[in-house]
Amino acid sequence: MTIRLHLLCAASTPSMRFIGFPADEALDPPGRNSLTRLSGRLPRFDAVLRSPALSAAQTAEGLDLEAAPETSLRDCDFGRWSGRTFEEIQTQDAEALVQWISDPHAAPHGGESFADVHRRVGAWMEDLLARSGAILAITHPTIVRAAIAYAIGAGPDAFRRIDVAPLGRAVFSGVGGWTFRALVPAKATD
């Protein structure tokens, strides 16, 4: 059985634009506007899933897609840093921020570490290998980064070396394991 998985990063939110730790936030105006470029240009999928977050739901809605919520696609739990900016944390808790950036197993914010997210996303991807067809999943940059790292056999330390923009799409194929095929930027179409 072959499965094709496309992970689509949700459209932009205020925390994406201003480098922050997202809470469950709505798309910002540029994010809503960017959906018109992509609407109707995605390939056909047998199933469409999304993170339970508001931004993922609004991205699906803006693309006219009916998407089922999937808890494994939720963003990283940033604990007490949720809803705050990177700059704010750097000013108030610089040592913890350095620890978090340099150690993928650290979670000084009281939420998930990158290693935790890597395990969660890897387990979800392994479960998908029992399926066939094409799946689109709307999620968050951290989840897309985890999936890429998992597919190429890199550990959670690879997170900081992968950048995924709003509406960027990672494409994978699975037959007994995962192959990372492409990272499609938001402005590209199929």
C-alpha cells in the first residue's frame, strides 16, 4: 500500500508573523488574504485532516475544505510561554530560552519539548502507513518540521534547521517507511 501525505502549514497568525509562541489564535488579515492564492490549486485528496486549532480550522474553511480534527496534529504545547513573544521570553527568561533552543529534550516552559513533539508526530506517521491514498493534513510549522525530521531519520535536534512558512506544504510518500519528497513554498502550485 502506498500513501501520499501532504502537510500544509496553516495560514499566518499574529504569533507566526511576530515570532511568538502561539496560543489558539485566529488567522491574521494577511493570512486570510493569502488563502485566495491557494484556493482550488491543491491536488485531490482522499482524506483531509486538520489540527484542532482555530488557525487550522480557518485555513481549511478558507480553502473550502471539509477537514476532520486530528489531535496528533496539534501544535507544540508551549506551556506558560503560550501567547507570548520570543522577545518577551528572551527579556524575562533568557536562560530558559537558551536551554530550550539548544536542547531538544528541554521544556523549561512546562509544556512539550521538541523531542516530545518528534515522538508524537512519528507515532502518528507510523500509524498512517497502514492506510493508502492521498491525505492532506493542515497543521503548524512545528509539526511539519517534526514530520520532515522524522521522515529523513533525523532527531529532534534537526528542528532548528528546518524552516516552514505559512501555507508551505511538505510532501511525503509512504511504503513501509516514509520518504520526504518536497517542500512546496506557498507561492508554488501543482
